[in-house]
Amino acid sequence: DKYRYDVMLSDIETHKIFYKKLKFVYLSMPKFTKEVEDLETHFDKWMYVLKNLKRLDNIPDKLRGRIFEKMFLVAEISKLNPSEQRSYVDNLNSYRDLKNCLDYAKLEGEAKGKAEGLIEGKIEGLIEGEAKGKAEGKIEEKMKIAKELKALGIPFEQISLATKLSIEEIEKIK
């Protein structure tokens, strides 16, 4: 059943390991007899693919996964004749060039949009700030007039008519 051998060099006389960091892994492919449905570990899957790659026409469901799909794609490309490989590489380069251009244009558009948004936001902020400042200034002026009229003893109803402040607001003025 054993198809993987981990081997280290040792001295023949002493049987002492020569160098612990030097290790060899031998795979005995004929001894690997698992079928697709028996694959359990990632190692089993790799062994199966290495042993059966030439006779696999498509990816078995048990081998679905990003790494195996990428490996099958590379295997498909390697089966192309030199003319087909050149054509594939040319098409891939054209695709990558176009994608890079589109990605760059997208980034540039996003940057421009952000810049325009910031400018527009600042302008709107200035306009809102100016309007808010004017409104606050008018309220302060009304409060000042109401305070002076209140000090002269003018009835709150008349102060309210003159300043457009509510009687409650006038009562709070000190």
C-alpha cells in the first residue's frame, strides 16, 4: 500500500543520519491505485492528477478547486501546437492590454469623480455656511432689538410683531 517514501542519507557503519535537513521524497506511482471517489487528502488528489493527467479529458468533481482548475488550464495550453500556442499568447496579451487600459480608465474616472465631488461639496459647504451665517446674524440682530425694546418696557406682543420672534423667545431674553 505504501507509495510515498521519505528518505534521508545515513552513514552505513553507524546508521547515523548524515544531514537532517537533506530529505528525499520518492513517489512510486504504480503503487498508487486510488480512484477518484477514494481521494481524501490534498496529497491523494495531487497523486491522482499526476498519475492520470494524460487520460483525463475534464476535471472530475472531486478535483474541483481553484488550484486544480488552473493546473488543467495549463495542461490544455501545453497540448497546443507551436502555432496555436503563439496565437493563444498573442490573444492573451491583447486581452491583458485591453483590460489594463480599461482598469486605468476606470481608476482615472473614479479619481476625477472624487475630485469633482470634493470641489462641489466644498462649494455647497461654502454656500450653506454663508446662508447659515446670515441667518444666525439676523437672529442675533432680532434678539438685540428685542432686548432693547424689552428694556424700554414695550409689551411682548408688540416686540413679537416687530421682530417676528415668539413670545417664549422674548421671555427668555435677559
